[in-house]
Amino acid sequence: MSGHSKWNNIKRKKEKTDAQKGKVFTKIGREISVAVREGGADPASNGKLRDLIAKAKSNNVPNDNIDRIIKKAAGEGDKNTYVDMVYEGYGPCGVAVIVEALTDNKNRTAGDLRHYFDKCGGNLGQTGCVSYLFSEKGVIVIDNEDGQYTEDQLMEDCMDAGAEDFEINGDVVEISASSDPVEFRAVREALEAKGYSFVEADIQKVPSTYTAIDDPEMQEKMQKLLDLLDDNDDVQEVFHNWEMPEEE
């Protein structure tokens, strides 16, 4: 799952293949398992679990799958101990990349990521080498392909929900909210109560500036790096500042 990187990336998210969706299910399932073990199996009292259930539904994870993961975690069915890790590095042409992982083997994950970066013309860096280029923001993306939501309606609903801002671009609407988990959750749930469904709804690391890659070969290498990261089960989120080229 790649993080926020403007509209072209959002469009690609909406068009994930079945194989990619399977990977998404696996990754979210791992997050849900950790949340259940840390805060219990009741989403009413476990806000993090409630957030992840909403995230799973926005990624079209079937309810039966979600229930099965929660029950398995609550029954100690998954004995793996996962640790949150954040890696920073540079892709081709100095593109800044942040990788959030949930792993039961830090050495394996670090080795895999270092290999990916090296193979694609980048390098894994030290903690803090690129994070200063990003800020955290609550991001909610709504599909408006059929134009059902007008600007006036969105403005009213976003204000009522406590969102900070919104922007319409083509067939998607991006709503900005606080990066505070409790405040973000309140905005998301208020919009859900108004009947909105989301392409994504999460607290993300948003770049302050973007880096363009003009060389087609380097573009391919950058896309290959993102694909390798997305395919790794330990990797939960990838944030980058690549100004992705428009699709033909």
C-alpha cells in the first residue's frame, strides 16, 4: 500500500488487481491482530481496532475475513510477535521514501529493504534522513466519479464533521483532517454517519515538496522499487515524494 503521492497514485489504488488486493488483506490482517492483542477484541472500546476495521472495509476486505482475524487474535491463534519499524531512504534521482513495517524478524526485513533500494538505484538511509520532508496529516479520499457530491454539499458536510479542508480533483475528493488519532477518528466517523464511503482514510505522511524524474529508465526503477515494497508482507505503508508521471 503506497502512501499519499497525489492524484495519479490514488487512481492506481482504485484499480488494484485481485493479487494486490490479497496482499492488502494480509497486511491489514496483521495490523488488526496486533491491535486486538494490545487493546482487546471489542471495537467499541478499542479505537485503534475500530480504525483498522474501517480501513479494511475501505479496501473491500469481506466482513467474514475481518471477523475471523479478530477471533483468531483474541484466541491467541497467531503466536507471532510483531514490532513496528520505520525505514527511510532514497529512491532513484533522490526521491525520498519512508517505509513503515510490521515485522517478526527485523534482520530479515532490513535486509530485504536494503536489497530493494540497492537493486533499484537508491539506498536505505539513516533514521531522520528524509522524514523532515514530510508532515503527518489525516487524509480521507472519496470516490466522486459519478459526480454525486457537489462542492456546496462537501463544504457543509466537511465543516459539520470537523475536517480542516477538502479538494476536488477529477473523480476523487481529498479531505484533510487532524493527524491526532482521536480527532481524525471523529471526522471519519462523522462522514460515515452521513453516508460517505472511502477509497482510503488514514493518517499519512505527506511530503512538503515533490521530486520529478525525467529519465524513463529511472522512472521504471522507481516504480519497480514501489512494487517490490508493496509486495513485501512486512511492509505496511510506503510514503514518497515522487511526482508520478501522468498516465497516457
